[in-house]
Amino acid sequence: MTSSESHIPVLMREALDALRIRDGGVYVDGTLGRAGHAQGIVAQMGSSGTLIGVDRDPRAIELGQKVFGDDSRVVLIHGEFAQIGTLVREFTPHQKVDGVLLDLGVSSPQLDQAERGFSFMRDGELDMRMDTSQGESAAQWLARVKESDLVKVLFEFGEEKFARRIARAIVLSREEETIESTLQLAAIVEQNIPKKDKHKHPATRTFQAIRLHVNQELSQVSQALPQAMELLNEGGRLAVISFHSLEDRIVKRFMRRYSTPNLPPKNIPVSSDAYQTPLTLVGRAIKPSTEEVKGNARSRSSVLRVAERTATPIDLTIYGGSHAR
């Protein structure tokens, strides 16, 4: 493995413990990445276990093929985790699984590869697509987006308080020359933020916002969670690692929603069945240890949430639909 492909899995021990891996179990890593967590799962699932690895990044699938070779226990699927239910059922005989892991956001190698366009610290083509085989790049989107729509993306996905100022600067700059590189965009942003955070690059929020939009990441999470829940066997675990508040809010609300009884108003008699829920929360949110943060600064903002599937049949209509809000 080259240094550019190296990757330190975040919350590795905690995620594996959360999945409660057993011999012969079937597990889904919906964000294969550089196969760090996947290798940990395979090491614990025994000779009759199955790992299904999914990733929208073709390079992740290629690396996974190198890592696992001809291991018959491992199935690798190129696709979006927003389609995780369909993908698992289409490409494997397993209709139900014992655990699903989602490690959200971009991986360290994606950030480190300048040509991917994710980082404002390295000069590269302004792409930001996780799947470079399809969709619109960040540069293409910035070349056509309306200023008002750009403001909305920067404010909602980046929580950028200078969204209007930055959007105006980007629109004016593109009239002079096409914005094609990461450092070009980062410079525009930096020049138009009057008050800078001490420990954060001025372009951090803008790059986050554009990346989230280009890849429709929050929508993907909202679509994936109910599918993952439906895939789980009774006692199966859903473990999700988030890296910023927008992702974590979706995960937290989803797990709380499906672990809270949907009871009628007070004074109306209900059966004990009404108190049953599809999920049960497992412990509290887990954050990395001080030691892990020291060894891997990118783990600092990570949080792991875990829920367990109960025997209760899922009737999504009583929860108001199939998507997390």
C-alpha cells in the first residue's frame, strides 16, 4: 500500500465492538473507503462469515480488490450507500445482515490526493466528486450556479456566516476567469472573510459546503439509514460514524425516532405492542480517546452512534415515511 493510500480508521476498536461481530455473521461496510474497518470485520467474522463492502468511489473498490484478493467471504460493490438495500439484495444472496457500518464523509486519502480536489491545502483540479465517473464537478457547478443558490449552500451546508460575501466574490471572480483549481477557490474565500478563526482555515466551511452539495451527502445519509435498518436481522447493529454536526444530527434524529414509541395522546388505552420500536439505542454517543486524537488529528470531530434492531416489524407509515428528517 502506498503512502497515498494509507489510512487510519477512526474509532476502529469502538466500531468493531459496536457491531458485536460473531463467527458466521454477515456484515455490510457501506463506506468501504480504504478498507480499514473492513479488514477488522473480516478478521473477526470467522471462516464462514461474509463482508459486503460498498463504495461510490471506484478507487476504493479497486483497493479493496487488492486488499482482499480472491477471498470468497468478501463481496465488493461499486455503488452509492443511498442504495444500500437494493445493492445488498441484488448482488448477494443475503436478504438480512447482522451489522451495518457507515463511516461518513471523505477519507484521508481522498483529502490527501490533490487531483481529487477535496483539499484547500493542495493545488489540484476542483473536482470534489466521490465518484468521478459521473455527475457534475465542483468547478462545473461553480461556473453556472446562481448567486442566491450558492449563498444557500454555503449557509446551510457550511454554516458559513459570511456566505453572502463569499458567494458574491465567487460570482465576480468567475466573470474574470474560470475557477478551476482548489487553491484558486481557497484564495478567493480567504480574501473575503474579514474575521478568521484562529485554528481553522478560512476556506474550511466553503469547501465542506460545496463538497456536501456536489455529492448530495446529507441526502445520501437520510436515504441510507432506513434501508440499513430494514436490512438488519433481529439483534443486528447499525453503527454510524459522523464527522460534523449536520451528519450527526441526521443520524441522532433517525435513531431517536425509531427507538421512541409512537404513542397516541394521553388517556387513550394502548396495548403493550405500542411501546415496541424497530430500534433500541445502544449506549451514548462515542467519541475518540485523547490518545486517538493525538495519533490522528482528523479523528477529533468524529462521533459514533449505535442502535440495535429489535424483533418489532417495521411499519414506516406510522413514523411518517421512510426517510430521516
